[in-house]
Amino acid sequence: MYRTHNNGDLRLNHVAQNVVLSGWVQKIRNKGFMIWVDLRDRYGVTQLMFDADRSTKQTMEAASKLGREFVIQVAGQVIERESKNPQLPTGDIEILVETLTILNSALTPPFTIEDQTDGGEDLRMKYRYLDIRRKPVRDNLVFRHKVSMTVRNYLSGQSFIEVETPYLIKSTPEGARDFVVPSRMNSGQFYALPQSPQTFKQLLMVGGMDKYFQIVKCFRDEDLRADRQPEFTQIDCEMAFVTQEDILQTFEGLTRHLLKEIRGLDVAEFPRMTYDEAMERYGNDKPDIRFGMEFATLNSRAQHRNFGVFDQAELIVGIAVPGGNAFSRKEIDQLIDWVKRPQVGAMGMVYCRCQEDGSFKSSVDKFFDQEDLSSWAELTQAKTGDLICVLSGQTDKVRAQLSALRMELAERLGLRHANEFAPLWVVDFPLLEWDEDSQRYHAMHHPFTAPKPGQLALLETDPGAVKANAYDLVLNGNEIGGGSIRIHDKGTQSKMFDYLGFTPEEAQAQFGFLMEAFQFGAPPHGGIAFGLDRLVAILGGQETIRDFIAFPKNNAGRDVMIDAPAPIDNDQLSELNLRLDLKP
Amino acid sequence: MYRTHNNGDLRLNHVAQNVVLSGWVQKIRNKGFMIWVDLRDRYGVTQLMFDADRSTKQTMEAASKLGREFVIQVAGQVIERESKNPQLPTGDIEILVETLTILNSALTPPFTIEDQTDGGEDLRMKYRYLDIRRKPVRDNLVFRHKVSMTVRNYLSGQSFIEVETPYLIKSTPEGARDFVVPSRMNSGQFYALPQSPQTFKQLLMVGGMDKYFQIVKCFRDEDLRADRQPEFTQIDCEMAFVTQEDILQTFEGLTRHLLKEIRGLDVAEFPRMTYDEAMERYGNDKPDIRFGMEFATLNSRAQHRNFGVFDQAELIVGIAVPGGNAFSRKEIDQLIDWVKRPQVGAMGMVYCRCQEDGSFKSSVDKFFDQEDLSSWAELTQAKTGDLICVLSGQTDKVRAQLSALRMELAERLGLRHANEFAPLWVVDFPLLEWDEDSQRYHAMHHPFTAPKPGQLALLETDPGAVKANAYDLVLNGNEIGGGSIRIHDKGTQSKMFDYLGFTPEEAQAQFGFLMEAFQFGAPPHGGIAFGLDRLVAILGGQETIRDFIAFPKNNAGRDVMIDAPAPIDNDQLSELNLRLDLKP
């Protein structure tokens, strides 16, 4: 037995008890005749006291040789502290140490094990096991566990069954790139790691399982952008005999339960918005609605005033930045530079100050009079003291640009409150989206998504207009979940594959089992998948998913702690009937 | 909304209610003027009634065209049945159908969707989604979910934190063969899929996480034996600041809780047995102790009687088969043939009948008198009416042979009661085991297992005698969990790698991160891992793990439903800088 209590346990009512504690040396103060040590474990910190008058010489000597992060065990008596520390749950007591055992020594760690560490990202990832000793990181992992358990118990209570689907499946070139796994027993053949259990959960519906969920790792071999991981965790869910409404209600219930259990918040019915409306009002299909700055279309009040830039624009759209009139000329110039950065890509920005005296002062006063500018203020709902920012150009691009500006301004103005939660359903997504690279339509959600009833015919005439019963759950400007009602008959699924450019042979080779399954009595079904990493981060009031993953990979897909991936033996390659074919 | 109730819901108190049900057509009885349909879903079966007098002509016509496994929705009234079915929870009522909607038609399934199906294993696996519609398979999956949830909630309640460890890790040639995953972004390098999260859970202990668990998929590229899967699920656990006793207590608590929650059984303290004792008493390190037939060493009463076979044997060992005197001569000859099969490998078997009159009749009466045979009976605790079976030879081999015979006899005699549960801790496993192939010692558990305190020196003089604080939890003759106290200092770990034949460079390349971690204050720690697939099967009173896996692979590692693994595109290979190198 290494301990009778943990280091977060002891209080005044334990005084005079003999206890045994174990943990890491957090801090040492050595006054020679008295030595204080802060002993740390997962549960807290307890102060140890070594007193030359009351401890043996041997114990004092051992204590004087302790270093940071040594692992020790002590036995001693709980005593009341003379100077209490109200910041610490155990701050009323300390341990008068009788015996000290050094369980393991420690080299000086490469960064400080403190809430605010001096270690940079790279060093922390290389020594992630030391990073995890820090309270903020440990708390994040415990928090993640709590969220996962809450999800599981809630769904389980709603008759959902967690079913484990296989990790060694089949590669399908549709969508992102698969990670593949060579099969030794089936020469020249490969498994793929799942990008999601999509087809398996649909087969479970065909199998009558009715309400399925799984918290499951998924894999995507993509060129990593910041804060993307090659392996990530989904809360994957599917239901049979349901309409879209049933699914929205069920998972709104889950999300509301999480907000209540995890954050103590009561959230009313989630607002809903169509995809088209979200794009029009926020230029974005995952709007952060914790704050305003809604888009206003200004075409009618901004064109035909001889301002060529606007006259040639498909869309002229503005937002009212609250209190933005306080921005200096220099600050506004910086904003203009910001939207002109290649990452945003605007050609420029028109602005209009809503001055304290009720007048307007714009960067285009040459073309627009006070009446025009007043109507801009009206449409953007700008008030005195605000700044109207206006972008123009091709609709899709200008929306994306203004949406980026809106988020940037909200960030700068502190409008994205970490402890405020604004969920939103975005519904009626388009079935297809145009892909510039391949010059054809792709499935926006995935090729199993059903078009809205009666819209199948539109595929031939106006594919971009076909809507699906597809929906996203958005929380604070992040898509935390997305799903759809699925196709459940072979005819429609074949048509869809055909439309998406699969030859009948390709469709058969990759998804023949699913289409075959549809012939044996597939029920209507649909589902949703949540990104657990992001959900946990956002519930934790943060946005960096890496902080909520125990052993994340870096942007090159490497685990710098274990140094993976790594070369393998030629014997291993040969057993797999593979040869490296490195390009120079 | 597709249904107001499910097909297991309705009782007499629902009579006269209008309900909507959905599901699959299980059975149809068509009397022309009356049609009865059994409607099935995950929750049960409800009888539907179509009545020419009370249903519309259109509905009758539609009903008459239904086939097995059609997916339908009906609206109608709950009425009391004239002839009730007490076998069925909903057997008191039926639905007088008003409207019938066919949601999907179905081809005739390739096997019957009944508890006892006519489908063979191969067919059932190819159409696993239809197999899952059968109650026994569905019940197994629901049962598995219940076990997993119970494990998670119990451990979570004991302050364990479930931490997700990575799936894309580094290949280590030690142990079984890894599945590897080529990295596109790191040319010529590979990830490996984890055989277990062993090193990561140890790093979590170094990181202060203290009590970790994870229900996690693991992967082993082995030549598959019957009922082995290339991917399998572990309940992986680790604790810091614990002794072996703490771990045994904790996981005995978990197992007792499972037996109570899942099977309603109260089980007293689990017996414990050393590895040496288990081998001596049962010839096996995972003895089934639901029944007796313990081994008795007969050397002192069987040698020096001029029976050459025994005189030359290292070990002569017998068991008393209860009631075995009833076996006919032919049955005994069959048993002898059974032990002589190559899978068992005995040279022969001596037997002795304990006859009703108290006398003994053996196959070696020429060499042994009644007094000798009486002493065999005493040592094996054979009673009147039993049969003593005796094998002899080299100790390890003869133990394995007699253990196989003991299990076979228990099976034949019906002593392995599916609803009886006899857990057992086997402790003090050897640290090393001799490997005939490589002619050297290997780690019996894994290279991270600590030798018992003070036994490290024995490694040089008598390696086979070194014991470890390593333990298995055995349930009904199956190892359901195994673990050990780990090494937690760099020096011992280096010595162990050295001893196991790693060069310092290999040890550094493969496990350098772990040994480095040990230098920064590693706490004493240990853990255990349970095989969830087997645990669930045994708790379910069965032994075939495949029946408790939603989508299992066959013995060639293939998923015959989705037809994986499969060839991949040359483009995919080329992106991975690989070329096939198929041997003719």
C-alpha cells in the first residue's frame, strides 16, 4: 500500500491522524532546520514539513537531497498549519513527516511543471508525459472522459446500443484519402482504416439495430491543416424509422443534456436556420450567433452611383461593427490590409463611420451622400458610434471574406465569450456542391445522403438547387455535428453513384454490399456524427483540439514523442510483398 | 413519425388505442378473408390482423402481396386477441390494421430469420446484416453493450479515467507481428497499429494519471487460429502507486460487480493459486475449477513395478473421472485414441476401473496389485464407480495432455455448466519462458514486467526460476485478463531488454522514449488487460467470440461481407511510394 490518502484529501478534521502519501515533489523550500515540500498527485497538492527538532537526522538528510519531480512516499502526522493557504483545498494542514522513502529520482524536467509553463509547444509534445503532469492538461483529459461518459450514459438511456464496427475495412477512393493497411495473409491486397463507420452503421440499420451509436476513432490521410489530426474521434449515431425531425429532437436532447451536465447551463430550444439563410445572414454555414453583425445586402442602395467597383459587383454586403467608430484611421487601414491578405482575398474594403453627431463619414463620400449612407446604416442596423464595413464582388467569395472579417472583429472586440453557448441547427443543405478542380458536382455530405422527396428529378436540370435532408449542429461558430437522412433503396443509390461519376462497375466493387443489402428490406434511416475532439474543446471553452488529446500528432502527422512513423525492417516489407519505391 | 410504439410495447391496457407500428414482416398466414402478419423489430413481435370485413379492399390487396422481410408501416387499433399467445409478451393483443404502407420490399433472404436458422456460417457472415436481424445475434450485441457500459461506469466510479491512446503508432518487432500503415507524408516510413496501448498507458502513469482505463481495439497480424480475430477489443487498465494486491482487489471488484449486474450472481472472494500450483493440480495455467478431476502425481506408487513406460517417465499423473467406471470398453478405447491424436500427442493411456464391489481393474494389472491401485485411488480421490486415467512422460507434455483430457471429459460429462461462474486468480507467473524455436528465453507476459523483488540476480543463474508479480484472471477455464507490476526504472528496463536479446541500439530505437520517461520520475505502477470479446462471450454463457462481434472476420482475416481486404489503385500505391513485389 503506497498511500492512505491522496494529495487532495486532507482537511482540518484529519489533524492528528497518521497518514501515508505518495506523489511528485512540486516545490522545495529549505530553511536548513525546516524543509517544506509541496507533494503533488492527480488529486491535488499537500504540504510536507520536515523539522530538524522532530524528524530524524536521516530523514532530514534525505529531504535535503530531494529534487523537483522526485517520486516519494512519506508517512507522518497531519497537523494544523500555522499560516494557512486559503488558495489550496488542503491549505489548512500539513504533514509532519516521520519517514521518507524515495520511490524514484528524477532528472530536472525540460520545462516547468506549472499551470503556466515555460515549455514551448514542440518541447511539450516531445515530453508529453511531463506535460500531462500539468494541471491544465490533466484537467482537459479528465474533462474529455466526463463528456464521453455523459454522452454514453445519455444515449444508452435512450435505448441506443454502442456497437463496435471494424477498423480493418475496404478502401474507397470517394472522399478523402484512406490510410491503407497491407494484408500479409492476402497477398497484394489492402485493408483501409475507416474515415467513418458510415456503411457499417447503415448495415446495422438494415440489420434492425434501430438506434446505434459509437464513440470511435476515424482516420483521414489528408494534408494536415492547423489543428487537424490524421486520427480523430467521432460520436457516430444512426437511427431507423425516423424522419429528420426525430433526429434533430434526439440529438438536441443530447446536446442540451451535455450543456446542463457539463456546464450547468439550461438552454432553450435550439434555433434553426436553412443553409441558404445562414449564407445570406452570415456568409457561412456555421455561423457564430453569440453576437450580431449580421450581413445586410446593400445592392439596391449602393449600385448606380457611379462607383465602378460596386456597379460591377454581384453582391455588395455590409456589417455594422458595434462601437467601431472608435477605431482610429490606422486601425481601419490595418483592417483593410487584413481583408486584402491572400488568406482572405478581398480587393479592398469600403467603410462608413456612424459618427456621434448622427452624420456619416465614409471612404466613398465622393459617390454616396448622407441619405445613401443612412440607408446602409438602416439595413445593417448600425447605431451611432458603429462602423459599417462593406465588401463587394462575386457572391460566394465576398460572403466568405466578410464572414472572415466578422469573426476577426468579434475576436478583437471580445464578443466570442468562452462561457456562452449558442447552438444552432443549420438545415436543408444542398445535396451537391460544385468542385472547381474536377469541374463537376460532388456530394456535399456524402453519396448516401437522400435528396429531399420529389427533388431527384431536379438533378438533371439544376443539380446545384437540389436540397437534402441534411443538417449540421453548430456551436459557437463551429460545426460540431452533421448528418442526413440516407438513401435506403438500391435504385436511388445507383442513380446517385451514377450521377457522382461512378461507373456501374466501380459502384459495384466499392459499395455492392450496401446496394445488395438495400434489396433485403432496408428501413428508412438517418443519422449524425459529432466530432468529439472539437465538441470537448468547445464545451471546455477552448478551440484547440490538440489540448484535449492525450497524445496528438503534429502538423506533419508525426508523433514526436515516440518518433513515429518510422522505417520498418526489410523483412517486414518482404512479408507484405511490398517494396519501397522512393522518388528521388 | 414512423411509429407510436415499438413491437414489444403493447399490452391489454392498450386495447382500443390507435397506434402506428413499423418493422419487418416475420411471418404471414393468409386465410383469404383474414391475413395475419407477425411484425418484428428490435424490441419484439406484434401480430397484425387484416380482416376483409373490416379493412378496405385496397389494404387487403396490399397485405396479400407482402413477403417475408418487407419493411412496412401500419396504423390501426389495438384489440384483444381471441386466442392469446402466452409465449409472446405482446401475445394478449393484436392490431386491426386500417392502413398499410410498404416502406421497402425485400428479396427472399438467403436464410431464415429465425432463432434457429437454416443458414450456414459462411452465408450468415456474407449477409451479416440479415444475421443480425435474428434475435440471438441481436441479443448478443445488446449484451455486449451492457457489459461495456457496466465496466465503464464501474471503473469511472472508482476514479478511473478513460484516455484515448493513438492508433497510429510505431512498429516494434518484439511480440506478435504488427499491422503497418504506410505514411504518405513521411515517405518510406510506416505507422503500426497497436497490439495494445502498453507503452502509452505506462507513459500516462509517468504523467500522473494514476488510474487509467480504455476499452480499445488492438491488432495482431497472426496466422489466425480458430476463433482469433486480427482486430480485437481490450479493457486496458493501469494504476500507479499500487502493489499487486491493490490491483487484484480492484479488478476482483470489477469482475464481482459484472457477475452481479450482468448475471445476478453473488460471488465470494476469488480463490488464488500460484502458477506452479495450477500447473501441478490442473496441468494448465488457466484451469476450469467448476469441476474436480484434480491431478495426482503417482510416481511414488507407480514406479519400480517393472512397468517400463512408467519407470522411464519423468511424471506419472492421474485423474479420477466421476462415474467413469460406467464407460464401456469401446468408450475407453475411444478415449485412448483421443489422447493419441496428434493434437494431444500422448503415447497411450493407462486406466483403472473403481468397481462397485470395491475392487480395482486396470489396464496394467500385470504390473500393479490391488494395493497399488488402491493407493492410486486414494491419491486421485477416486470413489467407487470412478475411472482413473493415467498419463506419463515428460512433465510439461504430460501435463498438457492430461489437461486436454480433463477438459474433454468435463465437456462429455456435462460438467462445464454455462451458468456457473468460477473465477480464479493465478499469480506468480514466471518472468520468462523458454522458446524452442529461437532456443532462448522470451518475456512470458511482456518485456515491461518486473521480476519479483530480489530475483533480478537469478536471471544470470536460473532464468526459468525467476518469478514476476504477474497474474491472470481465469474464468471457467479461460484467461479473461492478465497483467503485471511493471518495471519503472531505466536501469532495470535496460537490463531486461539486454537480457531479451535487444542490442542497446534496438532498445533505444524502439523504446528509447519509455526509458527516457523513466528518468523523469516514474511512479511504481502496474495494470491488467481484459479481452472484452472473450469476457462477453463467457459472461453470456458461450465460448465463441465471433458470436459477440458485429462484423467479424473469417479465419483468413477476410470480411466476406464487404469483401476486404482488396487490391488498391496503382495511384494510391504510388502516392505511398510503394510497389507490389508479389512472389510467384
